[in-house]
Amino acid sequence: MNINFTGRIALVTGAGKGIGRCIAIKLSELGAKVFAVSRTEADLDSLKEEDSAIETRCLDIGNWKNTRKVIEDVGRVDLLVNNAGIVRHKSVLEASEEFTDEHFDVNFKAALNISQIVAKGIISRKGSGAIVNISSISGILTAPGFPMYCSTKAAIDMLTKSMALECVPFKNKKKLPIQLHSCSVTMHQ
Ligand SMILES: NC(=O)c1ccc[n+]([C@@H]2O[C@H](COP(=O)([O-])OP(=O)(O)OC[C@H]3O[C@@H](n4cnc5c(N)ncnc54)[C@H](OP(=O)(O)O)[C@@H]3O)[C@@H](O)[C@H]2O)c1
């Protein structure tokens, strides 16, 4: 399959490490102009060393207001990958308000926040694009000790469906301008 993203602008969250970093590098290799967002400056510096074409933004996406400002300043984005996620261990009976907020702020609310900006931009430009939310099998199957992680992944799956449904009225000729995807990834060591 010949995949070419030349002329497209992509934004990947959690691009400092792991899956997000690989996605950012691959999208850049495939021709996209990539904005890599993460919160550890050293990770972004090493990413820039690996691929100097990638632009970086050091940002804690758990901060709604600051994220909105930084992402709006990026301008046009055609392809968004909401990848950043945290997973911490604590039982349902032990989960504090702070622990719950931390999971929902990063794994769910940040994806909603950034998707709103990107989707509104695509609609106002009468453009086209795609939003990919990196979910998990944990959104379907629970695991003891990870109630908040599993709940945020179930929530992101439903957000993907809800956004896809609401974007239908913005049909541009025959094609849907914004494609929404929720991906479950499984890593084998
Ligand atoms: N790995 C798996 O087996 C697996 C399986 C299923 C689903 N997933 C999903 O795949 C995605 C990526 O997983 P991964 O294993 O690649 O994770 P990872 O190696 O822990 O990397 C996560 C990246 O997200 C960044 N990040 C976390 N919180 C952030 C915040 N508030 N603001 C900005 N950046 C933030 C991290 O930066 P810092 O390190 O600086 O915090 C890091 O660069 C997640 O959504 C995860 O739930 C992973």
C-alpha cells in the first residue's frame, strides 16, 4: 500500500516515548509535517535529534486552558493522534478524587479538548482529516487494580463514537470530512 501524507499536518500527543514517538516518526517519514507534543523536554530534544523535521511542543495536556492556547497556536492540523495516556495502580475502593482526576484529565479530557480545536478547524476550513484516539482492550475488559485506566479507555471509545456521529452533518460532497477512529493497541514483550 502506498501511503503518502505529503502536504498534511499531523499532531501527536505523548510523542516523547513509546507508541506516540513511533507514530510521530512514521508520520514524518510518510511526508506529514508533524507536531510532537509531550511533557518531558529531554524526550522531545532527543526526538528532534532523531528527526529534525519534527516540531515539538512541551506541554502538560492535563492543563485544559494552557493546552487550548498551545494547540490553537499550532494552527492547522489535519491528522490528530490522541495517544498520551497514564496508567496507575489503585483499587476502586482506594481511588481518591485526585487519582481519578489525574486519569480523566490526561486520558479523556485532554483528548476531548484537543479534538474540539482540531475538528472545529477542519470544519471551518471545509477541509478533511482524521482523529485517532489510542484506546485499549482495557476499555472493554477490566483488570483488577486499574479501575480508572479502564474507565477512561471505555470513555474514550464512546467519545470517538459520539464525535463520529456528530460530524456526520458536516458531510462534504460524498466524503465525511473528519474520520474518527478508536484504536486498541496490544503490546507483546
Ligand atoms: N503500551 C501498551 O502496552 C499499551 C496497551 C494498550 C494501550 N496503550 C495506550 O497507548 C498509549 C501510549 O502508551 P505507551 O505505552 O506508549 O505510553 P508511555 O511509553 O508511557 O508514553 C506515554 C507518553 O505520553 C506522555 N504523557 C503522559 N501524560 C502526559 C501529559 N499530561 N501531557 C503530555 N504528555 C503526556 C508521556 O510523557 P512523560 O513520560 O514525560 O510523562 C510519554 O511521552 C496510551 O494511551 C496507552 O493507554 C498502551
